Amino acid sequence: MTPSQLAAFRRAVLGAGDGALRPLPWRATRDPWKVLVSECMLQQTQAQRVVGPYCAFVRRFPTPAACARGPLADVLRLWSGLGYNRRAVQLHAAARTMVERHGGTVPDRIEELMALPGVGPYTARAVLAFAFELRVGVVDVNVRRVLARAVAGAPLTPAQAQVVADRLVPESRSWSWNQAMVEHGAMRCTARAPQCSDCPLGRRCAWARSGHRQPDPWRPATRQSSYEGSDRQGRGRLLAALCGDAVRPWALADACGWPGQHRRARRAADTLVGDGLARWSPGGSLVLP
């Protein structure tokens, strides 16, 4: 992009975001802990599903120290329904690490953030941009799609997308810019039905300027295997049952939703134990850790 094209593109993105962002609760805070909690919950989970659990979680655990002091079982109960429950274990471990190494605060350096359990490059940059408002690009799958279509007009690897994203962030507007990019990818520049006819980027989009030449610059990720009937679904059901009470060995299959499949259910239970999400009690029941 020329300097004038870059300036016009930035104005279009920021203009699209002004007053048009969904009023999600984590957008009303710059508290680094609350931002970190939201980003951990949002991984592979739709925003509207996260709102309720997020609000309950930050009420119960308003600081890293509060979370570190709380039992993992309470963290898992508050996480119930979000899926990918290992994220809850990692967040609890991250809270303890912050207490031990950072005085109970969320660090503001990418290296220190990425040293926390469960925090990868995306989550670290999201905390830096949305809590500390540092000038870094936040690249989730939605942003990468916008960058491929609107900026590059060609597929981008994750590394290439990060380089492009970092260059685009305007000075002193990191929070607004990144929120607008995330929102645009999630709500308008979607994978299967992009709203190109009334897109606020319009002629500033490289793919639009090409006449929407095919193939689409965005290459969708390989579709995830079906959740219905999967081991993931059974594990989730079993963990949800554990949030209510202990599960006896003979009840594992029913708790997983697999009547009669006792060996499969036992394997699912053992994987929960292996992931730190459950443990076997002295009496032989499966319980929360």
C-alpha cells in the first residue's frame, strides 16, 4: 500500500468500528486479568456463549490471586459448558504463576506472557493490545481472513499475516483498530457468506478491486470432525456430571452418554485424569481435582 492508501484503509477500518462494536463485557474493561480470562474463554468458542460464564468467573475470581487461591474444582465448575476444559486448568496454573513470579499481576511483556501456562502468541498479543493498548496486531482466524482478502488479495500464512497486521496498526489506536478488525472478520468478512455488497472497506479491499476473482484468497481451515457422538462430547458430558457430584465407575458410560460402552467411558475418564481435569478418589469414584 502507498501511504495514502494505508491512511484511507485505516480510516475505513476505524470508521467501521466506531459505535458498531457489539457491547461485549470484556470490551468495557482494560483490566489485564479480565482481558486474559476473556481471551482464554473465547478460544474456539462463540462470543455469545462466553458472556455468562465470563461475568460469573470474574465476579468469583476478580484477580489472579483470587483465582490462584481458589480450588481447581471451582474453576472447572465456572467453566462448565464452554468446552475445551483444559483451558481452565491452564488459566488456574497461569494465575498461580503470576502470583509466584509477578506479584499477582499480569505481565506486560510478550515473552513473560507467553511463559504463562496456556498463553500462546495470539493470547499474549491480545492482552498487550486490549489491556495495555500497545501497538501490536492481534491476528485470530477472522483477522487473518480480512488481511488475506482486503490487504494481500492472496492467501497468507499465519507468520505472514502477523507481519502485515503489525504494520497496519495505527499509532495510539491499537485497541480501537484491533477490535474493529476482529469485529469485521467475525460479523462481515465471514468465511462462507461475506457481506461484500455493503462492506465499509468497499473499493479499498484488494479482493473487491479484482472483481472478487476466484478462488477466494481466504483458504478455510480443514473442517473439524463432527462433535456429535465424538469422544470430545463424551468427555464434556462426563466433566459436566462431575461438576454436580462424584461419578461411580459403573455410571461412567451413562454420564458420557454412551450406555453400555464401559471401556470407552473408562478411557474417557482416564484422559480427564491425565489432563488434570479429574482424579480417582480412594473409594474408586471419579471426582474433580
